[in-house]
Amino acid sequence: MTPFEVPEGDPFGSHNLPYGVFSTPESTERRVGVRLGDHVLDAGAAALALGSPYASLLARPTLNPLLATGRTTWSDVRRALTAWVTVPAHREVLEPLFHPLSSVTLHLPFEVADYVDFYASENHARNAGRIFRPDAPEPLTPNWKHLPIGYHGRAGTVVVSGTDVVRPSGQRKAPPDLAPAFGPSVRLDIEAEVGFVVGTPSEQGKPVALSDFREHVFGLCLLNDWSARDIQAWEYVPLGPFLGKSFATSVAAWITPLEALEDARIDPPRRTHPLLPYLDDSTEEPTGYDLRMSVAINGQVVSEPPFSTMYWTAAQQLAHLTVNGASLRTGDLYGSGTVSGPEPGQLGSLLELTWNGRDPLELLEGKRTYLENGDVVTLSAWAPGPGGVRVGLGEVGGRIVAG
């Protein structure tokens, strides 16, 4: 079977074509690749072989040059790639430029400029409020229904799927303790999220409108915002997450362009509070996405969070991120926040799945409240595609190792 013969219904067929960066055993040179089934097409080499005007964008060691070109070029390149892998006349030239997925090394696909993470799931926010503020009359903070809450993270510790995650150390203090102690986190958690990758930059001082979301955001990927809950709990008052979050954020090796997800676009959940004009999307085209996620620990599925339940959309998050005049840069990454649904089997963090350790998970290896050294966490997802076919998102995984 040739690389062009993708089985019917394959979630990584020609309707998908996510972008990544890879190298081979024969060459450590990094290059842009496009996934088709279980193979990777060397996109730069293909563009050169076919005399494409996009060769200078695709024959690079990172996606950033392509990201910076803007929506018109993104669409043109996607149309060209679709033709290259579907038109029989190209097969003889392109077949030698495919590599089995199992034979390549995948790298961080873009240079991360800035990183922001949000808190956009009402289910997650309510659960966290009930856990941390059990006596409060309302689990949501007063601002939650009026703006997408977020924090600025650390771009330098965003890592590609498959990178080991070193258990972080820091200060921690349980409520009964008289003083803080220092040591490795004992409440290391996951946050199942979706990351959005910015392509086109914006000018400082000029906010990005809701309607311009698709002019700036190139695509999305799965993201795991690893969290040391004990370090976070002691440090986050009053300025929010810091060392409990900044040690590692894992992203998938494949970036799915927004154009591949047209059939997955949906309206967000009904809003319960009036929104200020810059966040009011009642007259905008749908910017929610129907993504079906799965969380596995050591190969055992423990949760299936539905992204369709997210209260705040990626377009609203981008509008809020820039409303103060903050500019976008090519390679900016922002996370959706933990994705949690309303059912027990739809929660996107161990904080919720175990109710902060009260109700341990039963795994084949034994009970878990939080992650142990050697645990491997894998997030996967798919979305509805054209004609009922699924659009696969690249997995993001990481193994916990001792610090």
C-alpha cells in the first residue's frame, strides 16, 4: 500500500492534513511535514519538486514563516497540499518524499512567542470553587460570567508531546502546617485543554475584534497544562498561578488548521449574563468547536471531556486578551483552560476526578489521587468532519519522572 492509499474513514485523511515539524534518522535537519494517514509528507521538498511558489515557506525548520503570512496564504497552501496528495499525476514525484510516521522524530512545530492560559469551562470552575471554597454560597467568582479569566504563563517551558515531565519542587503548606516546607510536588495534576496558535500578528494598542478571530488564529492543538496543586495553592494568593504551572506545558506535535474543522463549528452554551459589546458574540458566526476529547493514564481512559460545553470561546478569549491594547505575535499560544463536562466521566483534571484526593481513581496499577512517577498521560481527540468522517487531532502525551 502506498502512502496515498489511506483507509476510508481514516481521521488523518486528505480532509485533515495537520502540520508538524520532523526529522529523520538519516538527517537531523528539521523540516515542515504534513500528516496523511500514517505517513508524513516532507512539505518543503514536495513544494520544491513541484515548482510551488510556497517552497520558501514550507522548506523551513519551523511553522512560524507560514503562520506569519495570514489567512489568504494559509488557504492557498492548504488547497495546494490537498491537490498534491489527491491528484494522481503527482504520485510518482511525491511518493519518495513520504516517511512512515513511526520512523520520524517529531519536534515542537512552532516557536512559541507568548503563552496565556484561560479558565473557560463553567463545569470546571464550579467544581474548583466547590473544592476550594466549600462554604461559599456561590462557587463561581463574581467576575467569571463577565470575562474570560486567564493568566500569563511561560513560553520557554512549552514542550512537544512525548517529552518527559520532571516532577517540580517548590514550597507547599497544608492548612494545618505552621510553616511551609520545600520539596517535590505531591499533588501533580493534569489539565486537559485545547491550545490555539496565533499566526498573523496585531498592532500594539489595537484590540482584535471577535469577527477577526479567524484572521489571526491559524489552528489548534491538544494541550496539557500540568499543574502542581500543592505548590499552586500556597503561592497563588493574591497574584495567581506561578511556579505551580510554569515547569511544563505539553502540546501536540500536530497543528490542525481551523479550515479542517469547518464542520465542527457550533454555537457555545447559552450565556446567562449580558456581555459587554467587545465580548458579545450573539450576532457573530459560531466560534465554538465540537471536539470529543479523551484522557488516558497509562493507557486506561479515565475521562472524556466535551469541548462543546466551554462557556467562553477562543474568539472571546482572543478579544479579551487584546482589549487592553496588548499585541499578538506570530507563534503566540493560548490555552482554553481545563475542559470539563457536567458528568463524572467528563472531567478534565485529577483535582475534579478524585475530588482533591478524596475519591481515588481505580487504575490497573492501583489507586491514584494525583500522578505518580512513571505515569504516562495521553490526551486525544477528534471532531466531526465532512460527510461524517472524523477529523483527528494529534495526541499529546508525557511521562512523569522524578526531579
